[in-house]
Amino acid sequence: MLIKVRAKAGARNESLKKVADRYDISVREKAEGGMANARVLSLLARELGVTPKKLLIIKGQRSPSKTIRVHE
């Protein structure tokens, strides 16, 4: 399964919203050293009820628009 995400790093408050065909996720971590991506995966994993290890960013590693694969 593929999930589209629009991520915002360095936000004041964390949030996760389902908007049409994607998730909008804001995280407090800065986009440095993969910290924001790790937090995005953590929040999305909690929402989907899976472990973060089951999620993989396949497109958009360094972009706000990401495509994430869920391994079952």
C-alpha cells in the first residue's frame, strides 16, 4: 500500500490530518539528519496501527511531499 504525505518540519505544534488522498503531518523536529522524517514515520505508524519499521519513504526523502510504502 502506498500513502502520500505532505510534511512540515519545524512546526510549533505536532499534528496529523487526513486530507482527501493524503496525510498532512506537522512535526517539531527540524529537517536535519533525518530527524523530521523519523518523527513523520512514527506519527503515521501510530495512526495506521503498525510499527515504524513497516514504513519506508520511497519518494521525497528530502522533500515535503513524500510517498510512503506500508509493508504488511
